Amino acid sequence: MKIPAKGLGRDELFGKLAAFRAHDMPWRDGRTFAYVYDAGPDAESVIHRAYTMYLGENALDPTVFPSTLVLENDVVSMATAHLGGDDEVAGSFTSGGTESILLAVKTARDYAREVRGIREPEIIVPETAHAAFHKAAHYLDVKLASVPVDRATFKADVAAMRAAIGPNTILLVGSAVSYAHGVVDPIRELGALALEKNLLLHVDACIGGFLLPYFRRLGAPVPDFDFQVPGVTSISMDFHKYAYAAKGASVILHKTKDLRRHQFYACAGWTGYTVINSTVQSTKSAGPLAACWAVLHHFGDEGYLEIARNMLAATRKIVDGIEAIPGLRLLARPEMNLVAFTSDEVSVFHVIDEMKARGWFVQPQLGFGSSKENIHLSLNPKALGLADELLRDLRECVAIARTLPPPGGDLSALRGALASLDLTKLDPAALGGILREAMAATGIAGASLPDRMAAVSEVLNHLPPPLRERLLVEYMNGLFQTRVDGT
């Protein structure tokens, strides 16, 4: 595909864009329980207007666009107050949770290098910590130690994390909440351990940090997790989740400016302008920042509290309803609106397919460590009104799943053969052959994915995690294609 010889008219142009979305999930109906966070059309109109007002402003240089500095300082200040911080806390606005986490790890790495002289740094995370920590370690050449969690609660095992600490440890990590299970790690105990060992402690509150304080005010038993906990040195929190800002909007907050200094990057060693970046990005549209500022002022504290009230009621109703369905069980009692449940009697992957056929998108999570394959729900503001319908359909889908054969048949032989593979000796062609054989074992043929994904999920669930990663890289590498010839 080349740039069109002639420009398109507005109607044709926007018609094409609309056509591209034909197979996207219709998330505004509230039946999509992952990836999107929607607070309704009024908030969306405010976000759109603020975003486009600042679409062209470049937040790279606040001396050129001082309004972006005002907006960022306001947003960071609101985040700090929301998370129990004081005037010593210093932070930055970022494009999302992954960038915030990257910056938390970079700060810890550079601080440890300057203050402690550590050249081979290591971070310790519970196995429930977000994959962004693995990504940060990979990008920043930091060793990562992943520690098993409590098998009953899926919360960080403080004793196990203590045992993993070594001379090169620079950072401990806890979640509030963990994405997979919706529970808060024992942050107060991790803070005490960090103080004892003179280590930094980052709290990943990307998905939970905004909503948890409201749940606490509504009487929910929310464990301590913010800057009021001694030992917490940084927190990440997303606004584009349950503050309903436009993507991407997040903050990384540090206990002091002395810590935040290690987050920044400067370069004067070239012939152009001296670069100074507070975050990973250099050039960045101020649109997400302005939209975030606007939506926070649109709802206000009272508006968010009312949304949280409905979310808490929906969570309790849906959790109780799941527990009442024969064959289903919660993996953990959620402390926010993220719910993970599984079954020891039917294939959860069949249940997911059946729910999709009824217009629901619920997220599959593959088995890892002590966490069995499961269904994940990120509940949204419309969930309370849809709860009865969701639970009715879920009950019926479980009943249907009981009548279906195991997806993919008997995969035990495949799993045994693949477990012994040396991934370092597999080239892309060999990986492609493995992928074709794995799909053939489930009766799937051709390059396109089937309408029902249970067999695909079951195959992936049987593979060792490193092989899952390699196969998915090959798949994604083929999915994004250049079409210079226009075909």
C-alpha cells in the first residue's frame, strides 16, 4: 500500500475508518470485561474536547508550552493527595502503567548504582506482579527474581521474598491490586522488610490505586498500600483505568525529589539541542494530559465516590453469584472489582466461547505457577445493571460446557514432547512447524483463527511458558505485515 495519489473526501475517508471497526468489540454496551474503561457519553464528550484542544501541543518542553506544566503539576498533585502523600512526593505523568513501571525500575537501578555502587542489580517480585516488570528488567538489563506467592490467597509471600534478597537486590515490588486475582499484597509487611534491608519498595497500584481509596471510604476492608505505609518509596497509578481518562494516562510517584532525579534522562553529547526527558517519551502530545485533567474535574471526588459505590455493589453481587453456580469457584476473594474464577469440573475455555456467542467478552487467563487457568472479569460501571443477565448466561454456559468434550482432545503427549525442547536451538522455521503441529493436534487448520478459541487456549495452556512466548512472538511477527504492492 502506498500513499494515495489523491486525497479522499471527508465522507469517504471517515467511512473507511468506520468500516475498519466492523469487527471490533462493541464495548459501549458494557458487555466487554477487559481492556476498556467507560464512564458514559458525558465523560467521553468532555475527554474528546479536552484531548483535541491539546492535540498539537508538545509536552516535551514546558518552557515552550507552560500550560502543560500547569496541567501535569495539577494531575500529579491530585494523585499524590489521593495516595496519602505529602509535599515531598515528586512524580511525572506517563503514557500508561508500563511506562510508569519502566521508570520505577530505572530509578531504582540508577539510584543503586550511584548510592550503593551496585553494577549487577536485581529486583524481587511476586509471581503475580505484572508482566511490565519483566519487560522493564529485559529492557534495562536488570535481573528479575520471581517469587511464588501464598497458594491460598495469591498474595505476596513476605518470607519467600526475604529469602530471595541478596547483595545486589535494589527493589522489592508489591501490587495493589494484582491484576490476575484482584488482591492487595501485604504492603505494610513489605515496607517493614524494605526498611530493614535498606531497599526501595515500589507499589504497583496501576489498576487499583484510584479505586481502592473510594472502596475504603465505602466501608470495604482495604489493606494499607499507599504512602502512609512506612517503607513505600514509589507508586504507579493509572488514570485511564478507573478514573476513566483517555488512554494513555498514568503517573509514577516517588517519595522524594531526590529519588525522582534518577528517573530523568539528559544528553548533551551530540550536535543538536540538549535533551532532557522526565519520562521515556520525548515528543508527546499533551492531549492525554489535558483529557486526564479535564475528566478529574468533570467528575470530582463526589462523582467518583458514587461510581465506586455502584462498582462495589456490582462486585459483591457478581462474586456472590459466581460462588452460587455449581462447578465454579473463585481463585481468591477479590479486594477490588477484578474477579478471577475457575472450574475443576468443566473447561473454562468452553465457557468463554459460549459467553462470547452470547455477546459477552470475558478474558481467559492461562495457568501459571499455583494459579489454575481461569476466567477474568474487569468489572465496569455498567456491570451492576447487567449483573443478573451476566450471571444467568454464565450459569447456562457452564451447563453447556459440561456436555462438550475436552477442547483439543488429549494433549498430554504433546505437552510431554514440548516440555523437553531446548528453546535456544529453535529457529523461526522450527517454531512455525511446532505451531502447525500443535494446531493440527486440536483439529485446527489454516492460518486464520477459528470462531471458537477453546482449543487454541487449551494448547497454549499445555505449553511451557517460554514456548508460549516464542510462539506468540512468531504469530505476532506475522500478523503485522507491510503491503507495498497494495495487495
